[in-house]
Amino acid sequence: MTRGTLLSRYRALLKPLPIEGLPDLLLFRPIAYPIVQVLKKFPVTPDQVSYSAISTGLLSGFCFALGTRLSFALAGLFYALTASLDCADGMLARLKRSGTPLGRVIDGAVDYTNSVAILTGLAIGVARAGFYPLFEAWAVTAVAGISLGVHCIVVDHYRCQYAFQVWGSRSSVFDEIRLQEESLKALRAEGGHRLLRFVLTASLGYHRLQARIAPPGRRFDARTYARLNVVALRAWQMIELSAHIVVLIVAALLFKPRIFYFYTIVVANLWLLVLAPIQYVLNRRVAALSAALDPPTDGQALSDGIS
């Protein structure tokens, strides 16, 4: 197989590059690619890979909770494997063309479950290792967890907006809410499926938080939106989930958890505060240029906005 063929096959399993996070693109997906090449030969489903990622995520949280230098290093390695498996499920779904809306929800549930398990283990571990007293360990971890949640909501929001505006995909947060509401309604009608219903309910709550950032707006000129937002989207991805994962893995391997806390609580929040007004200016610029290309009707002019 030539290098060009291998690269083309790898790229075919990725998300569109503008919304693909750099840590995923440069680290976790290259690790996931050979895993996918092996799994495609067996009757393994993407959902089963997602459940495997939850298992390794729980192991990572357990190792963090032990609070030793060796256990922190193992926690970091397990977290790297978890992130790679979390990439592999989507790549396998694209390869087998077996992706479903429910599969995307399960994939999201992997992130929620692992984040809670790993942050809980981290809080216990840093207290046991003596980095912070017990109360301070829980407090600083709680602040980091809340900050991480805010960063994920904001970045996911702008990713969805980019896909919605530039490619016209059904990936706006409002489309996701509608699809998940329909799936949840169908599951309730069938009865049972308590775990899946719980996962869907949690995912709906997350997407409804995203929707509160801004109201839905009309589509804007795709080229204008892409030209003005592609760099901003890359900047937002400096504080996406996979960036936090990389920092936590490095902090774990070095046995210096304060690196993670400083990045998440200080650096990433300052980054958000810097980018927010820049994004606001870009949004106004996109709206103005799009209106000049395609002036809205009177009714649209009163209600349209961009988030």
C-alpha cells in the first residue's frame, strides 16, 4: 500500500478537518486507526467499542484514586487508550457505515461517564498524595470540572454552528435536540431501555444547555461564514475536551496534577474570555456581509441572529 493510499484511507475515517480537534487528529486518531483496521475484520459494533472506552476510563479513574506516582502514570496511559477508543468508535462507524443518532448519544455518554469517573479519582488521588488537603482537593477539582464542562459546551456549540452554516448539515444543536427527543419518545413507547433512556435524557440536558447560549438563526452565506470563522474555530479547539485530556495525561505522567488545574482553571478560562468578544465581532461581521449578499425579509430582519 502506498503512502498516498494509506493517508487517503485514514482521512476518509476522520470528521471534516475544520471541526476535527488537533489532539485527536495528531495523536488519538493515529492510535485508533490500526485498532479500527483490526476490528473491521470482526463483528464488532461501534457501540461495543464505546463501552470498552468506558471500561478503560473507569480504570483510569481508579488508578488516579490510588494517589501514587506509578498509579498516576498508569492512569495517564489508560486515559490515552480511552481517548483513542473514543475516536475508534466513530471511525469504525464511518468505515462500516453503521452510525446512528443513538450511537452518537452513546459516544457522548462515554465522555460524560469518563469525565466524572476520572475527575472523581483525581480528587481522591491528589488528596491521598498530599498535593492538597481533602477539602481543597475536592474544591479545586470541582472548579476544574465545571470549567471543563463550560469549555466543552462552548466549543461543541461553535462546531455545530460551523457544520450547520458551512455544510448545511443536520448537526445544529437544535436539530440534535429534535432528533434525540424523537428517539427518547420512541424508546418510552416501547418500554424498557432504562439505560438508553437515561443516556438520552442526560444528552438532551447537555444540548439544551448549548441551546441556551443563543437562539436559532437563519443560514448565512456559507463561504463568508467559513472564511471568517475557520481560524476562530481552530482557536476555540485549544480548549476542547481532547486538549484537556492531553494536558491531564502529561500531568499524570509527570506526577504534577497542578499542571492540569492551572491549564483548566486559569489558562483555558482566560482563553475563553479573550475569544468570546472576538467571536461576537465575527458574528456581527458575518451577519452584515450575508445580509448584503442576500437581504432578509422584514420578518427575518426582526428575528434572525447568529450564535
